[in-house]
Amino acid sequence: MRCFYLPESELCCGTVLPLPKELKRHLHTVLRLNPGEKVQFFNGFGLVATAILRANFAAEILQVDLCPAPLCSLTLIQGLPKGDKLELVLQKGTELGVNEFHLTPMERSVGSLKSDRKQKRLERWQKIVQEAARQCRQYHLPQLTADTTLTNALSTVDADLKLLLWEESAVPLQQVLPQSLPQRIAVLVGPEGGISQREAEQAQEQGYQSVSLGPRILRTETAGLAIMAILQYLYGDLASG
């Protein structure tokens, strides 16, 4: 059954929802669905509704289910890279179950987020996250925040376990991972040029532990995805199914 993102705060059985114009066009013109066919909608907060399409392409809700929130919430603080790399991180990070993305410029960032283009780019990035969530059935839509500075990102994010992926670190990841299940984990990944000494010290002052993923230097678009996959296996649903 096809599934679509519908930003409704409440989805209730028996209600008939008018669909947004863009979604109606997609259902009718692109997918060529017909009235009477069943589809699913998720609202980004865990609610999943099974609905039937009516003649005017409104949707009558037949059943609503609640998908529980993950036991361990994952936050990725990503040093701003070039646009195509960032889009990959957002798409694949959503597939891997990242719950929050914080995008921040750093000293060695190649990409930038100019104020006159910020809103437009945020809208594009949000659509990438929404589409990835739809495709992989990530029913709790990840939050996306563009922080103005690294200081702001570090002070905003709260977590039980805070990790700093830094090529200068000699501490293996396994050494700092707890046996008990953390409720929130935050990971800081630098941009293409890496994390400067000053930024590493700044993060450590905020409780971030610098760790290494081994002898290889990973690209910025690889590092965050690699550690998120590891954390999902250890604390999330990759191992349990």
C-alpha cells in the first residue's frame, strides 16, 4: 500500500480530509490512482492512517495506528558540507533512523548557508527528509534545524551520550559506549576539512567525548552515516528488526 506524508496534527477514524493540491495532483496525474483505492498517510508524529480515496480525491480515514517512538533518540550535528553531500546525509540519515539533524557552519566548511537563500534551502532539505521518511516508513519525521554557529548547536542539543568524531582522537568508539541503553545520543561530525583543534576543545567542554572509527579517514558524508548505523545496531532497531 502506498504511503504519503500528510502534516495533520490529528488523524481520526471516520473523518474525511481534503488533501493538499500538490498531493492530489501526484495521486491522480503521476500515480494514476483511482477513487476507491486504499492508501496510507503518516503525520510525522507516529500516527499512521489507512484511508480510501473518494471521488474528489479527499481521503476518508478507515483506521489509525500509533507507531511508538524509538527507545534511543539519535541526533546528528553535521558541519555544513557542500549541498550534494548534505542532501545525501539527510536522505540516508533519515533511512537509518536519525531523529534530529542540526546543520551548522564550522571553521573548515566549504559550503555556506547565506541568509538570502536560507529559507529556500531549508524547504528543499525538509522535502528531502520527508520523501526519505515516506520511502523508508520512518513515521516519526526527523527534526531539521539550521544553526547559525557551532556554539549554538552544542548548547541546544541535550543528550545522555555525546560523541565527537575526530580524526585526531586515539580513543576507539567501543571504549566509550555504555552497556545500558542511552535515551539520547548526539554525534558531532565535521565538514570536508574536518574539525579544528579549537572546535574539538569547544565540543569537549560541552561534554562531547572524542572517538575514532579506526585507521581510515572517512569523508564527511560517510562518517555520520557509519556511526549512526553502528548506534542503531547497538541501541536501536537494526538488530532487533
